[in-house]
Amino acid sequence: MRSRILLIGIAAIPFIGAFVLSGCFRETGADEDRGSQKKAAPAPVEVSPILRQQIERRRTFSGTVEAGAQFVVAPKVSGRIVSLFVDISDEVSRGAVVARLDNDEFRHVVAQAEANLAVVNANVLQALAGLQIAEREHERVRALVDREIATQSELDTAEAERATQDAAVQVEQAQVLRAKAQLASAETRLDYTEITATWSDGEDGRIVAQRFVDVGDTVAANTPLFSIVKIDPVKTIITVTEGDYPHLKPGQRVEVTTDALGEKTFVGRISRIAPVFQERSRQARVELQLPNPDSLLKPGMFARAEVVLETVDDGIVVPEAAVVTRNGTTGVFVLVEKKSTVLWKEVVIGIQQGGFTQIKGVELSGRVVTLGHQLIDSESPVTVLESPGATPR
């Protein structure tokens, strides 16, 4: 009996092995089928339309508002200040007297110059009288010589005296010219004690920005008394790098805002561009001119200037979220509508502004994937969840 049972067990071993192996094969095949089905499942993505429209590359630069022009009032002579006729924020007309110095000493110098001129004028009269006498004596001696009453030596003496008196007249006349010049200089210096605000260009009215002295101060020549500025228009000074420099030109439109005035925008133009770069910062100075009819912009304010550096009128534009990098290359996934798949397109990036990017180097149309890139490759099946359809600012 035991031998029969052992033989039956040995005979059943091949059938049991075949059954186990077939079960394993069925399980492995099921796993492969499930993996294949999982791989083929469409990936959920969001898409956005590819646009053809204008896009601008804008840059915002920080700067400072400065006066359109500045004139520093300073005396041409030294002295003690006895009067100040303007103060900070006062309006000043061209040529107006803004300060006066003590002029007693200068008036005395003028009086002395006038007296000196009177003296030299009298000397001229005296010299002219002497010349007249010498001329009459010369004529008398000549007549006597003609009648052989006087000698030639006496005539020579008379001629020499006439020449001497003529020279004396010329000397005194020169002294008159010198005395007049001295008087004019003294009068000019006296006029300088009344200090005027005189500038050569621009409008006739400006504003006092700063006062540097008080009544009673003794000042030297060319000591600043007042700073007088023009604030319509004003200037905004910015500095730009080498990369932005080639895109700027005089007359280019700019928009300026300040913290003090909130969202109010002032539109102006680039007026001057420095031809050199500063050695330390490697930046160039750019001046912007801004109309300021209401005097809202004040010199010294911090400002932000936005400039359009480049404009493409008919560019291919996609959201920045659509642009990704795969294997060291930059591109976008374009939706193939009929097949519900995506196609990878390598691109060159152009202008980036306001959340949108210009695409160069390839023609694109349709829609691009903006969310879900990590789930797809080229020709992957997808399910579109959303199509925002936003447009660039």
C-alpha cells in the first residue's frame, strides 16, 4: 500500500508544477497588461492659445528728479549783507534784486573817483591854455624871423615850447580817460552791492530753492547766497548698463512715477545720453525731460522711469509658463488637437514681458501646454483641463 501511494505522488509532480507555472504566467501577464494600460492613460494638462500680436520689452530704472535748471546767486564783491528780499519758495523774476550789501565804502570810492576826474579835467584846460600861448608865441617869433628881427634859434625855441605844451595836453587827456575808467569801475562795484538774480536762458520766473546766508553775515565775493531753480520742466536722471544702452535714443518716450505721488504717471522724453560710461559702475548717465506745469514733481524726489526698449509688432507670444527646458534645450509642448496628443518644439526666446514670452526661430499656432509638463513627453496623449486664453499686457 505504501509503495502504491508513493508511486502516485511521484507521478503527480509534473502536473502540479505545470499548474503552478501556468498560474504564475497568468499573473505576470496580468501585471504587464495593467502596466501597459497605465502607461497609455492620457495625462491631464492645462493649455493656453498661441497669440500673434505686439509685445514690448520694458525696463524700469531708478532715478532722481532734478531741477530743469539751477542758478546760484552770488555777490561779485565782498561785504556785509544788510538786506535779503527773497526767501525759500518765493518766486523770482529775471533781474530782480534779491539782496543788498553795505555800500558806504563803495560810495566813498565813487566820490573819490569823481573828484579825481574833476582834477584831471581842470589839468586838461590848463594844458590847453598853455598850448594856445605857445602857439601864439610861435607865430610871433616866426613873423619876427621873416622880418629878420628874431633869430632862427629863437624860432626853434618857440617851436619846442609849442610841442611841449601839445604833449602836455595829450598827457592830461589820457589822464581824463584813466579817471573816467576808474570812476566807471567804482560805479560798477557800487552797483554790485545790489545783488540781482540774472540768468541767460529759459523763462523769466523761477523759484528760490535754498537760502545760504542771513542778514548781517559778511560774505566774500562769489559766496552762494541763494539757489534758484526752474521746475517746469524738470529732469530725471537715471543710469543704464551696457546691455540697455544701445536701445535708448534722444526723444524716446518715458513714463515716470514717484512714491510721493502714488500711481500718477508723468510722460516725458529722453533729452540727453552720456557718450561715456562711468568707470566704477560701468553705467551711463541718461537725462529725461518731464513737463511739470503743476509743480508736483520736486527736485530730490526718488523716481522710477519705465522705458520701452524694444517692440515687436507681430510676434508669436505664449505665456511664460509654457516655456520649459528638457535635456538642455528650451521648447514648448504644442497641443495636437485631432489626436489629443502633444508635440515638443524647440524654440528661441525673445522678449519677455508681463508674464508672456516671444517665441523666435519657429512658426507656431494653436495651443501650448502651460501646466502638467512633468507628466508628458513628445507625442504623449493628454486630456485638456482648461484653456485660460489670457493675453499679454
